Amino acid sequence: MNGYLDLYTIGLAEPILTIIELIQGDNVETQIVYGPDQRALEIRGYVPPPLSAELKAAQEDQDKYVRKRPAPIAGQPSGPLTIPPP
């Protein structure tokens, strides 16, 4: 949005918008702890807002249409099937 405003005002709005951006907002420090498999284990410093009832209902409706992959059976290869040449 600010980029379009800069183009429209030929950059004259930039000093005013910079001051406004500095005044509003909060500085939040977030720390993410990763495990050895590069997956996030813990997120500190950020607490997301609670989900609304409408969002929860929408997610439940979407889950009805998501196709679940079957869990692999132990001992079977999980990669694509390869057929050796004759």
C-alpha cells in the first residue's frame, strides 16, 4: 500500500509515512528452538490470538475434504515402485 502511495505522490508522502510507522506498533522478540531434524520444537515470545469460532468451523469443514495419506507399513519401501528391466 505504501509503495502505491509513494508512486502516486512521487515520494513526497515517504517522510510522513515513516514517522507514522515509527510511532505505531510494538517490538516483539521471538525465539524459535529447532530440533536436530530442523523442526521447530518451541516458539517463545509470540502468543497468537485465540481462534475465532468462525475460523474453527471453517477448518473443521475443510478437514472433511482433505484426503489423508495412509501410514506406511513397517518393512515396506516408502519410495516409488521400480520394476527391473527384463
